[in-house]
Amino acid sequence: MNRPGMRCLLIGVLLLSALPALADVYTYIDAQGNRVFTDQPHKNAKRVDIPPSNNMTGTPPTRTLKASPRPAAPAPMFHYQLLRILVPEPDATLNNPSGEFIVTVTSDPALQPGHSYRLLLDGVAVGQPGRSPVFPVSNIDRGTHQLSVEIFDELGRVLEKTPNQPLHVQRVSLAQKRVTNPCKDEQ
């Protein structure tokens, strides 16, 4: 066969293969009560109208960005079983004219390398953070204060924190001195 003849034959075969798709569809209920679909008309069969298929136009492809490599995840946070303030005890009253006292803390397990303690008085860091569990505190105003300690890592993440515990500082004021040593009249 020559080339134009092959082309006509190919077109004819393609058209014939598409004919079953254009065939009518019929439905009926058989003797057992089952619904049957067929392309052959049967007595009591009804023609099924098939709506045209849904067509959607494709969306143009969007420009994809290459994902940048994720930075290395930081090491998981270490968890301490226990962190508490040993001295002063919760709700302690300190009677010190200069407002000085020592805070001692403990943790279990012991402080890990790269971790530090930080003392907070009324939510504000007092002194320098460090590895020592003993904090000297001085010149604290009289009144009730909230004391807490936190452990943080080298990245600055807080790993553990004690709940605030109240502390009462009593300092002698000038008004109290006058009551104890009233001025004497020279007469």
C-alpha cells in the first residue's frame, strides 16, 4: 500500500474504534431485580441520557522555587527532673537592715555543661547568670517580692524555671528608728 492509502486506513480504524463511545446506553431491571446497563435495546429498557463529560482547561504551570536546605535542627532540649530554691524558704521573712541575703538553689540532675542558672527577682534578672547555685543579693527594698530561678542553655532557651515564691524583706526605716529612739527634749 502506498502512503496515502495507509493514512486513509488509519483514519478509518480510529473512527470505527470511537463508535462504541457514541453508542446509546439502555437500562432495565432483570428477573432477579438487578439493574442492568447495556448497549443493546431490550424490551422494557429505557434509554439513559449521558450528559457530556466535564472538561476543564488546565492552569498554566507556576514557577516552582527550589527549596532551600533546612538548617540543622538544634539539639533537643534537656529536661531537669527538679529545680528548686533551697534558701530562703517560700514565704520567708528576712529582717536585714541592709537588704542582703543569699539564695541557694539545687537541680536534679546536676547542671549540664553549657547550662547556667539565672536568678529572677520580681521577674527581673538579678546579678550575672552562671554555673554557681549560690546567689548573693544585696540592697533589696523592703516589702514583698517574688523570687524564681531558671536554667537556660547556650542558645538562651529557658529549659526549666521554678514557680515564683514570695519573699518578705523587712528593713529598718527612719520612722522605725525614731520610734525606738525618740528625740529627747533638752529641757
